[in-house]
Amino acid sequence: MILNNDGSVLKYKKVNDLFGLGFTVLPNGELSYADVTLAQAGWLAAGRFIVMDTSLAPVDTFQCGNGYIYTFPAEFRLLPNGHVLLYALDPEPVDMSQYGGSPNATVAGAVIQEL
């Protein structure tokens, strides 16, 4: 949503999936937000980043690749060379019983990707 100085709505865009996060003006003047497509277990979220022009029309979409399906919808950086940085959560089953935890725990690592 883009507001005028008096708080009235100038432009808005309805999000098609669960919810949107992090509406941002990028260094090149385009706009972006995280389109959250999955939220589960209270901490595991996934989505994609939508880049829009100033009329809020989508011009590009980014999400992690190489089998990483949990693109974390909190960080998106457009680099000067036109590439982007984003990261995925990589949940893995781990036996944490030797540390006093669950033998069926899920531990998440972070994978940073430049696309």
C-alpha cells in the first residue's frame, strides 16, 4: 500500500497468497514485497519476492533454487549488478536427545543464494 502524506491510499495491491511482508523501495526505484506462500510450525515460512514497477505491476519474481523450497520472506537485496541476495531455511531432522532435546527435532540452517 502506498499512502499520501495525509494518510489516504494512493495505490494498493491485493496479495494472492497468505500475506505479504516487507514492502520496500529498491535502489533502482522499483518496489518489492515478500509474498508468503507457506507458514507452519510457528517458525517455518516460505515465499517469493515480487518486484514491481511504480504502478505495482509485477516485473520479476525471485525465490531460492537448487532444491531449497523455503525461501525465507524477510531478506531480499538487489545488488548493483542486477543480481539479488536472498536466503532459504534448510530444515533437517536431528536427534537432539544427547543435549536434552527431542530425538525427532528439526534444526534449520540458512543457505544464502545470489541469483
